[in-house]
Amino acid sequence: MAKASEIEDNDSFKMGQPYFCNECGRNHTKGKIYKEHLKYAQFESNSEEDEQQEITELNEFDEKELTDAFNEIEKEESNYEDENEIEDNIDSNIEDIPNNGESIQECINAVKQLPGVGEATLNKLIKAGFSSLESIAFTPPKIIQQESGLGDKTTAKLIKSSMEELNIGFKSAVDVWEHRKNIARITTGSQELDDLLGGGVETGSVIEFFGEFRTGKTQIMHQLCVNVQLHEEKGGMEGKALYIDTEGTFRPERIIQMSEGLDLDHNIILKNIVFGRAYNSDHQILLIKEASNLIKEQNIKLIVVDSLIGHFRSEYIGRGTLANRQQTINSHLHDLLRLCDIYPDLAIVVTNQVQSKPDVFYGNPIQAAGGNVVAHGSTIRVFLRKGKGEQRIAKIVDAPHLPEGEAIFSITENGISD
Ligand code: GTP
Ligand code: MG
């Protein structure tokens, strides 16, 4: 194959005749100016002779075509500069979040120090996910027994001594206020929605977003997984996210778009999201139980369950299974709530489906699924509905400290915004 310069020099090729260019690997027509060749001419030709030759060659072409081509190169170069700027921003905005190896060992050592804990008991506890004093102190004895296989007397003793070590008991409301004043929050990406939530998604609570399909539940979950990784002053917690997907709707593509919207390196953002696909309700329960060990180890600051009761609704069918279903959901929700007690700087967000109540004539016939069990279990409940185009409306339905109110936010290509 001929080189572009050979073709351009060769008189047997007529002006306008097409040929394949080996220099930039594209099809050209003789006599046209190509960006790659011009760049080549501009940056790599340094001898005076070459330059003179190029000027003579370039003079043969139409002036307007030349100006256009140079303008295009300039535009492209300024794009490169922008890209470099973005690279600089990426470096300063987001970092790899390190694992927390040392503090896990510290937790395990504390459990080891409890009276009566030998090698065998310690192994059983760690295997069942009770590797910190908090996890032992906050879990009901029956659950510790079931999961670790330890006897009831040993379990009772372990719980008592963990509570003593942690100084769990009555405390002054001033201490509670001190704790709540310093509570961390994750921005949703929309100032209005953050304000509605009292400053963003707070730690130490289970926050439920419910609404019909396409109301943005999954989009908010994706956005929070990105935002939790931001520095504190930008509305994040510099922590990783754990995403439990029960519906198969987690999309890394959306995470990439959202990261780009915030000028963040999407490779780092994706690396900092621990993903678990729950294939059925038992698997979902198991993933949350396993999460306990991961939270410390991986520095997880946000847990997402999308959606909370989808599997339960499809697996427990008919009135006869209702009591059993509600009991299992209740215990699953309490596993989540317990994680908030054990890890006070952890935020938990769940999505919930809705059901239509045909017998409601006045008011909203759309209600969150899961009945009273979910209503009592989640700390803050937010109802989402569609607005015009990209707009969505969020409404606080239940919160221990927030007034009822509404906020309008948008779902854009770059994620959640005002
Ligand atoms: P279900 O899981 O089906 O109950 O719905 P959901 O509430 O989880 O819906 P989801 O959060 O997945 O929202 C889907 C909607 O987000 C789509 O219908 C779009 O309106 C919007 N959306 C998703 N991706 C984009 C995007 O790239 N650009 C814009 N503008 N909107 C998007
Ligand atoms: Mg969804």
C-alpha cells in the first residue's frame, strides 16, 4: 500500500482520486487536507526544508479549506487541554478507599478478651459474623445461638459482658443530642431533596423510598453509591457502598454517567461499589447477614437494598402465607436496623414497591407494599411520584424528626439534580 505522502507527490494520481492512507489508516481523496496529516506537519516536521516543502504543498489548496482545517485542529487541541484539566480534577476529587484490615483485627481482639472466649468459641462467632463486641451486644440471644451454634448460657454470658465492655445502659439526652448533632449525611445530588431530608440521607437510619415504576427509586440508589464516596465537604462520607440488587436493575453504565457528571474517575467509583445480586428472599437475607463482616473490612458507609420486598411478594403467595411472610420481612428489616446500631456511621437505603388499594375512595389509593411491618421498620419513608418530563416529586410520609413536605428533583443523564 502507498503512503499518503507518496500519493500526494505522485502525478499519476488525479486530484480527487480516492486512496487508502497508511499514515492514518483511513480512506482519503488526493488533494484534501486531513487533520492527522496537518498535525503531523505541525508537530513533527522540524527541518526547514520540510517546512518549505509543506508550505508550497499547502499553498496549492483552497485557502478556506485550510483555515477550516486549522480551526478544527485548534478546537481539538483545546479539547485535549480540557481533558487534562478533568484528569487533574479527578486526581484531587476521588481516591481509592482503602480496606480497614487493622480495625477488624482490633474488633476480633476485643471479642477474644471476653471472659470464657477460647479459640473454638471465637472461631464459631467469627464464622457466624459476630466479630465485634457491638454485633454480640445488639443481637438477640436466639439469633446468636441459631447462627453460631453456641449454647444459651454461653450466649447470655457473652452478651452481658459485651454490654458491660461497651458501657451500654441509660444515658443522658444530652449525649444523644451530641451524637445526633454530629450525624453524617450523604447528598442525593438535589439540593431540594437534601433539604427535604434534613440535609441528605442520614446515617444510623433505614430510609425507604417507595413509589410506582419509573419514579426514580433505582436512580437515587445509584446516585447515592457515587455520592457516598465524595469528600465530606462535597456531601459524601469517603466510604464504599454495598449494593444488594434483587431486581437485576443495577447498571454500571449509569454509575459511569453519574461519575462523569461529577468529573470523577468512574473506574475508582465502580471499584468502590461492592455488588451482590440476590436471587431469592433467602439469598437476600443471607447477603445482609454476611454484610456485617464486610462493613468494617471494606469501609462501607452505605448499604442499598433495591428492592426490599420484591422477592418476598413473589415467593409468598396467597393469604395462608401472609403471617409467615410478614414475620420473615420483619426479621430481615431488624437485621438491617441492627446494622445501624452496630455501625453508627452507616446509612441504609431501601426501595419499596407500591400496591393499589381498590377500596380507597378518598385520598391516595397507592400505598407502600409490606404493610405495617415495613412502615414501622423503616425510620424515614419517602414517597416518589412522577412529575413533568424528567421531574419527580418526593414527599416525606413518615419521619421521627422531619415535617411532612415535598421536593421536586430531576433525573438527568448525569444523575439526580434539582
Ligand atoms: P421500578 O424499579 O420499575 O419500580 O422503577 P424505579 O422507580 O426504580 O425507576 P428508575 O429509578 O429505574 O427510573 C427509571 C427512569 O429514570 C426512566 O424511566 C427515565 O425516566 C429515567 N432515566 C434513566 N436513565 C436516564 C438517563 O440517562 N437520562 C434521563 N434523563 N433519564 C433517565
Ligand atoms: Mg427500580
